[in-house]
Amino acid sequence: MLKCPTGKRVYLTEAMAEDALIDAHSRHQYAGTGPIAVYQCEDCGYYHFTSRGEMNKKLAEQIASGKIKRQQEANQWMNKLKK
């Protein structure tokens, strides 16, 4: 498993990090404090999440289209049905 000296989770490519960012938003309801973008790390050369800067365009599109909200609701129902 790849590691970064910063201790942050490593994503091999920007596209993988963007997909994981969108997935994280689908699974969690961040109240303005969660990750909003990805960046290439100067220490390891791989990609990580950040809560600073401008929101990732793909994430912004998913939020604006309502897809993130629908996935969050689906996940809530799945969790209720598991109980």
C-alpha cells in the first residue's frame, strides 16, 4: 500500500481522487466542512483531498444536478433497511 509522509490517503491519479471525492460526498452529508477538491501532493506526488480552495468542477456539477443528494437519500434508506 502506498503511503504519504503526511499520513493522508493516497490516490494514484487525479481522476481516481475526483471519483473518491464524489463518492465521499455521496456517503456523508458534509455541513460545509468536508473535502471539496483534490490536489497533487508535493511530498509523495500522488493526490489527496482538501477542504481549501475552489470546489472541484466535477463535484460541483454532481451537487448542482442533484445527483449527490439523491445518492445520499438512497444510502440513508439502505442503512434503514439493514437494521
